[in-house]
Amino acid sequence: MQGVLNFARENKPKYEEFDFSELMRDTALIFEHRLRNSNVDLVLDLDGPLIMQGDSSQLQQVLVNVVIN
């Protein structure tokens, strides 16, 4: 939930290791209710952790924008 709150704030990029698979799951949860009401099934086929380095909040914002647009 902290990531969602960070969307409204302008922060300096915070580069760190994070699990992209977990980020995808968290982002999917943001849209779970909306997708279900639209009769859309979202299937994530994530085999395990995918460790990346970067700003996870910024990447999550990109993912949210892709889903919305």
C-alpha cells in the first residue's frame, strides 16, 4: 500500500533490489476488484522471484499506467 501512496509524491529515484514478481502481484491486487467487475481474468504465470535493481515505486507506476491506458 505504501507504493500506492508514493504515486502522489514526487520523490528522487530510490535504486534498490526488488522482486519484480512480487511487484506484479501487488500491482494486480490494485486492480483485482475493477477487473472482476469488468469480467476480465488476469492470469500471472510467475515461476519465482525475479530480482531486479531500480526504483520499484516508479516501475509500479508504469505498470498501473499501462493497465489504465
